[in-house]
Amino acid sequence: METVDLACEKREIRPKGLVNRIRREGRVPAVIYGNHGSAIAVAVGGLELKARVSTASRQRIMRLKSESPDLNDKHVILKEIQKKPVSGDILHADFYEIDLTKPLRVPVPFRFIGRAAGIADGGILSPLERQVEIECLPLEIPESIEVDVTTLKIHDVLHVSTLQFPANIRPIFDTDYPVVTVMPPTVAEVAAPVAAVVEGAPVEGAPAEGAAPAAGDKPAAEGAKAAAGGAKEGAKAAAGAKEGKEEKSGGKKG
């Protein structure tokens, strides 16, 4: 995994208004947790931090650059950030100090590659999970885990236990959960506005409900069919079923 530098400095936590002053200066108040024991309050550049977390994986390793000896050259990963809802500016960040020689557990996103065989039959690729927790050395954390979906047919499912992980990476899971499947094509239900028109507003010349159809009703029915030519197929079927019901209740033509 790529390592990037991040300038930081220790900060005071009181008075409370100091945090707002840090933000006005374009910096971000942050806290570092981890191997050093107690949490350390720091401030980092807002634009610099935004650039570090907006590209590639959020789990990239950052090497701190500071005038404080107990911070300089420490390695951290981002654990959590708070952002403004509209601008996306970072309000606060939590970092976790790591030891490059010890395995680390982190979530890594899946990246689905290939074209599923079931798509040719009208199926829809449906990811069920977007990330997986893995354990490996910090410098070996991948940007993503590739999942090849090429062989998946309709109703086929890939479980996490069947995925191929690099030899240096161990997936962490308690149950063998499904990761991705191919769903069958769905038939959209007929929206019934047109059917409602057929049922609620009889076409001029059509027989009234319960009455036997007259011999001259065929041209009127043809005209109604032409008028409804732009309707959906499902609505046409509903109208035909309704007409058949009316004919059955009204009797056969003489």
C-alpha cells in the first residue's frame, strides 16, 4: 500500500474556542489513538488531509511529519472523519497509530470484474456486500479485493469462502456470507391508469355492463382499440379481460 506524508502538530484542547480558531485557519482538529497509550490531540492541514482521503483507499498509510519528536515519522491510518453535510469540508478526524511490523485488521472494498454469463439471459448483477475485513501487514493492505463474476449464471451466488485472496491476506469472517449474485429478469407490474380508464370511462358505443353487445358494436370496439394503441401491453390485456367478462355476463351475440 502507498504511504503518504501528512504534516501535523500538537494542539491544546482548552479553551473550547481554540478548536473553532483552528478551523478558521484552514486546519482540522484531530486525535491520534493507538500504540502510544493515551490519545494525542493534533491539528492537520484541511486541504492536505482532504487530498489524502479523497483519492484511492481511505486505509492508505500516512507518515506524520511534525516538529514534535513523539509524533514525527509515526505511521497512522484514518479511522473516522466528520464532514460538513453540504461543502464536504472535514470537521474532525480520528487516526490510529500502527506498527508496520504487526498484522492489522481493516475493511477493504470489493471490485467486481468481468461480465456475468447470466446477463446475456437478461439477469442483473447484484452485489450483496461492498467490502470485506482482512488481516495483513500494514504495507500489504490492497486498494481492493477483485471478484471475478464472469462464470455467474442466473441464481448463481459467490460466497466469501470461494473468493481468491492473495497469499499474504487473510479474510476475516464468522459465517460464509454471500458476496454477489445474478438476479433473474423482473417483469414490471402493469400500472393501471389505462385499465382504470377502461373500467371507469366506457368508450362511446361500447355495450353497458351487463347488457348484451349489439351487432353494430364491432366498429366502436375497433375505434376504441385504435384510440388505446399507445397504451402499454399490460393495459391492453387488462382491457381485453374486462371486455370478455362483460360479454360473458351479457350473453352471446344472436
